[in-house]
Amino acid sequence: MREQDSATRTAVEKLYGQHQIPLSVKLEMSSIEAIKQSVAQGFGLSVLSLHSFTEAEWVSEFAALNVEHFPLHQQWYLIFPRERVLSTIAKIFIDFVLQESSQYCQSYQSASD
């Protein structure tokens, strides 16, 4: 399980709480890579953001279980100081993030079909 106050852990705890399911955490890690390696070594399963996987990992090493009420959807934000005019590179980065997130979601849906 992710560490206390991580967005993923908070979302899982909220879902479990809504359905009165007791959550028994056996191992807590703050590193997504450590969690992925633990799962790959057979130590159990975990809930992680799709964004923490490369497409190659997703296709060859890991699989999503079809679990009721999953996937959990979370809102992501790009933030910057209100008074600041964005630089050209910042605008390019925002466009990149928006384009990549859209393509990533489409490739995930194709892989899980």
C-alpha cells in the first residue's frame, strides 16, 4: 500500500470506507517502483495509478484485475502562480501533458479490452 496521505491511498481508503470494508495493510511503501517490484516478485497486489506504468510494463509484466468500483478516477491539476505569464516552454509543456494524458488513457483502454 502507498504511504499515508498519498492520493492513491486516500482514494482506496475512501472507497473501502464507503462500502464498510475493513482495510488490512500488511506493507506500506512510499516508492511506486518498490511497490511494483514487490508485486512482480509475488509479494501480493496493490492499487497504483495507471500513470505509474510504462506501456511496456503494462503489456508484459502487469495486469489489471476487473474489480467492482475500479478503476478509481482522480482529478489531476497543473498549477502555476496566478499573476505569472506563462513562458512558451510552459505552454508547450501543458499542451504535451494534455495530449499525452489523452493518448495514455486511449492506450490503456485498448490494452484492457
